[in-house]
Amino acid sequence: MRWKLLVLVSLVAALIACGTWSLLIMIIFGSARPIQPSLLLASTVVPLALAGFAGFFIYRHTARRRKTQAILTILLTLLLSIAACLSATRLFPKTITIYTTGDSPITTRR
């Protein structure tokens, strides 16, 4: 296996996926606006597409065990992009706010 290529492509694809996903969230949904979970799930197309592209890249640039390396690249890219996106939401809580079903952006007391 070509571990260096696999890790490097996965890392680059995960960073691009997280950056693109965060930029898409900030442009479409606003910088400090709450994000609905259904729209958040729809925006995961970007990391999935980039993980697929990274897997295809590895598949075309390796000679042996192509399918195994492509699947490992896709899984590693998705894992790294999820970790990067979760880290971004923890580091910048005012920029990306995700509300669950029980939370409300406006709370009123009577």
C-alpha cells in the first residue's frame, strides 16, 4: 500500500472539505444565524463529494489493491473532515451555531 499518498490525499481532501463546508454554511446561512438540522444534513454533500473524489484519485494513482485503498481513503477523509468540522464548531461557537429540536434561539420568560 502507498500509505504516504493515502494519508496525504485524505488530509488535503479533509481540509478542503471542511473549509468549503464552513464557507458554504457562512455564506448561505449567515455568520451567526442558527442552522436547522435538516439543512445541515443537506449541506454534507460537499464533504461526501470531496471524499469520493479523493477515493477516485487514489484508485487511479495506485497499481495494486485499488479498491481497498480507495475505500480507506474515503473513510479516512470523512473521519478527518468530521473531526475538523467539529473542531471548527468548538473553536468558533459564535460563527457556527447548531440548534437541536428542543433548543430555541429566542427564549421568553413569563
